[in-house]
Amino acid sequence: MAAELSPIDTAKFVAAQRAVGFVENGMKVGLGTGSTAAWMVRCLGERIREEGLRVTGVPTSARTAELALKVGVPITTLDDAKWLDLTIDGADEFDPALNLIKGGGAALLQEKIVATASDQMIVIADAAKEVAQLGAFALPVEVIPFGWQTTKALIEETLVSMDVMGRDCSLRMNGQSPLVTDEANYIVDLHLKRIGNARQLALVLNQIPGVVENGLFIDICDMVVIGHADGRVIVRDINSGERTDDRIDLIPGDNIFADLKD
């Protein structure tokens, strides 16, 4: 497999492989959305097939649900599951306190609901996602379509009083049309460059009429699993303060993830 994966995909794969090791029999597991989370869903399906692992997944998007069913991960809804043991998801950025920016895959609303309905959230990422301060990645904000231009203007006005370096905002597009989320909303991306006070910004944004949710995940992530292209994996637990270093053996051969195109 090592010879068939790019360095970035190798990093994502080893992080996903290590993270699914935390899943135990009988768990209800939140399944994240995005390219890194897709590796995790595949790895979880492999454990189910090879070890007989019994789990139930709660997907955070329609495309994650489709992938989970494809690889044999049983799924249910959050309403039926009520509460989850664990959520595993990716992140677009994470800082030393494990605060996150998420929403690059336009699934931030369901991702945040599922993550906060879990005993624990584990983030899987390649090393490039680690930053000293959030903000280089555009911050997604989910807004309702009605009056979205007014909502965008209110966001821009609000940013004037926030500790950020940039204030440009753009509607995320899907070709010639606005991108529509699974909840039939739009995404406004905030190009802030640097966020001085992420906690304050998250609270203020959610007070703006028309804003449904923002992509700042504050005090939600418990652990981050960081993958590297050479197979090294670093696990950081924000609650215990522990850091462990591990390595995933990469065995050349058939790539069971060859059709993964997320």
C-alpha cells in the first residue's frame, strides 16, 4: 500500500488507522465528513470485516452515510442513537489547545451536533493541519438562504470589532450556483488570516440573524491523532496532557482503498 499512496494520503491513512483502534465493541460512533474522515470510515469497515467488530455509526453527511454503507459500517440516526461514545472526524486546522476550524467539506452543522453529542471527540489529521493560531484556513459559516446577502453584510460589519487580520467574506459556490449543504443552507467563508480570540468570535457569530452555525469547534476535541508520510503517528490527549508516538506498518501490496476518491 505504501507504494500506491501519495505522502499526504499515507499520512491520512495512518492517522485513521490509529484512531479506529480506539473503537470498541458495542460503541456508537460519530462518523466525520471529508477526505481524512473517509479513510477512517474505510478503516472501520475493514475492522468490522476482519475482526467482527460490532459498532453502529452515525454519519455527519449524506456522502459519509453512503460510504459507510458501501464498506459495511451499520448506520443509524442521532435521534435513534441518542448519545454517542465517540466521534472521529478530520479538521481543517487545529491549534495547541485542540480548538478547530472545520467545515471545508460543508458539513460543519451536522459535524458539530454529532461531536457535542459524544463522550469523546478524536480528530485525525496530517501534520500540515497543526497551526500556532487559527485563521489561515477560511472559516466557514453556515447561513440560511433567505436574505443571505444581508447576513453576509452583518458578518462583515461584526468583524470590524473582532481581533482578526482579514475581513473578506465570500459565498461558497458549486460551479455557477451557491453550494447547498445537506440542511439546504449556504456557506459563507470568512478569510480572516488570523483569529485572535476564537472563543469570542464563535459566540458573536452565532448571535447574527441568519447564521445557523460557524466552523469554530471550541473545547469539543479531546484528542488529536496526527499522521506523517513515513508512517509515524503522534497522539495528543488534551485532558491528560499525554503525548504518545507510534508507527503504523505500511505493507506494499493490494490497496483496498484504491477506489477512494473523496
